Amino acid sequence: MIDSVQPAWLPLLQRPYENLFGPRTVWDLRMANGVAVRIERGCQGLNNRLYRVHFDGQVFACKLFVVDERRRAQREWGALRSLHASGGRYAPEPVSFSQPGPLPQPVVVSRWVEGQPLAEQALSSADLAGLITALGHIHRTPPAPGIEPLLAWHQPASLGAYEGEFHAFDEKIEAWISGPGVSVRGLPNWAADLPEMLPAIVQRLQLAGAAIARWGVSMYYPHPALIRVDGDLENVLRTETGQIIFMDWERSGWGDPAFDLAGWRWHPKGQRISQAHWDTALASYPVFPDDSTFADRLALYSDLLPIWWAGRSTLYLLEGAHQAASQPHVGAVPARMYHSVRRQLDFYLAALGLIPALELAGAEGD
């Protein structure tokens, strides 16, 4: 039974919330009736804050969200609530959702889940097929009563809108090319050869147009499905019992399952899995019987997403290079992050055939 009333201990989060930047990470507090509550600070990102709360022999996750146009908290609550109402056990059990009230940010409370991220595990072909099967069940989840079926965040509305994102990326990239700062002098080593790679990067747009012409399919999908729009294997836990639990639903909503599946295939955290293993796993997906264009949409998105990721990766590196040139003594982002994104860019350009192919690792355990 989902509690529609906020937990009595929720206002106690105010104290750790006010000490976000302090060194303390654990608070042993008591409610007015003397009942003990332990609050532990978890990971803190730009868009959310996480706390683990121990109360009356139970452990809860409390996630505080920023308020923006994405409606992150509503998306997370809608997904958890819908999955639980339908009997799906692929997400943490929802407990309560509070708009700004006792705390200045929306809060989603759920049962705490212990598990190891799939990103840290060797994945066999069977593991990958199990992941796709789980997504097939999630995609058949209807909105729970009272839940607004929001359009999934970043679900393309049309081919024209999606092409517009590619052009927006490239306008910024070309502005950098034509600007006064295009020089290898002063650039960090992860960006030193970006200028000579830019022609290949810009060539991506031709590949996007060719893919759209090749598949000749619209982005209409007959069965709006609950999709995650987050293919990060770091956000999928395997519990001690082997259950797969998907965390972080703040991008989720209803959209095209083909877009969701292609997003898993081409997410940066999926690089270590070979395309042959992805092909085998995706072939096991249970397609809706009357979705006649599913295979073509999946193929189209699979062609377009590496082009999208290459553009996004390039912009991230260019912004870092600008920062390094203008503020050489300010290290806002660790260099290892840029090295990681640089390897990511090489992966996508190689997959697109724009630079020599890289040696890609296959799924382990076969």
C-alpha cells in the first residue's frame, strides 16, 4: 500500500539540508515523541540530492529535486508509482511524494535498494538479453490512476525537430572553428588535435541526412510506452537475489520504445559491449504485435544517436577547451572527465566510420 501522507520524520531533513556543504555526513536525530531517526547524506548532484533515512527498522531513500522545465520529481514519482501499481518490480518501491513544503524542494521517498551497478559487472549475452526483457515489461506499464502521462524528456517530436538539434550542435561547433581561438597552442592534451578532427565531426550531418533518407520512416509510434531515456548502466542495480532494479527515473515518461532501446545501445556507458551483442539482445525484444514500423524506427535511431552523441561530446570538449584557454589556473572539471569524453568522442566517430575503427571490447562472460 502506498502511503499518500508524507512520513512524519520528513521535516527532520531540514537540518542536513541546511548543512549541505559542511563536513558532516550523518545525523542522529529524534522526533518529538523520542523515536530515533538516522539520516545519512548520499550522493549530491547538480540536479538532485540523496539521503538515506533509517527509521523504525526500515531504510528509505529521500531524493530532493531541482525545480525546472523538466519536472524531474513528477517524472520520477509517476514512473515509480505506475510500475508499482502494475505489479512491476523494476524500480524502488514508492512511499510518498511531497511538493515544496517542509523542504524547499520536491521530495520523492522510496524504499532503499541495495545492489551493484551493472556498469561495474561483467555482462554476458544472457545478462544483456535479461536487461532488454525487463525493458519490454517496463514498456507495457500503463500510467497509474492519477498519474499524468508526461511525454518522455527528449523524446523527439518529429524528424524535423530532431534534425534541428543536430544543426544547433553544429552551429556552435562551426562558430568555434571560425572564431579567433582555433589554435593548438595553449590547449590541453585532450583537446590538442580537436581542430584537425573538426572536418570529420562536421561531416556527421551528411550521415544524418543519409540515414533519414535510407530508412524513409516517420517517428510516429502506435504504442506510447513508459520509457527511461537513460541508458546508463550505472543506474541499474542487481540485488543479492539477482533482481534488476532501475534507478533514477527523472527523464522518464511516455514515448517510443524504439527510441529507448537505441538509447541503451548507444549510451557512453555501453561502449564496452560489442554491437554484435547488442544486436543479439535487441532481437529478443517483444515488439507490440501491430507495430509494423518498429524495426525501421529502431534502425533509424541507431543510426542517428551516435551522430547526436558525437556532437554533444564535441561541444563538451570545446567548452572545456575555452575554459582552459581563458582560465588556465581554474580546474572546475577534473581532467579525467575530459579524457573520458574524448575517448567517448573517438568511439562514436569510429562507429560512424569517420576515423579509423577502434578495437572494441565485447560483452564478457561468453
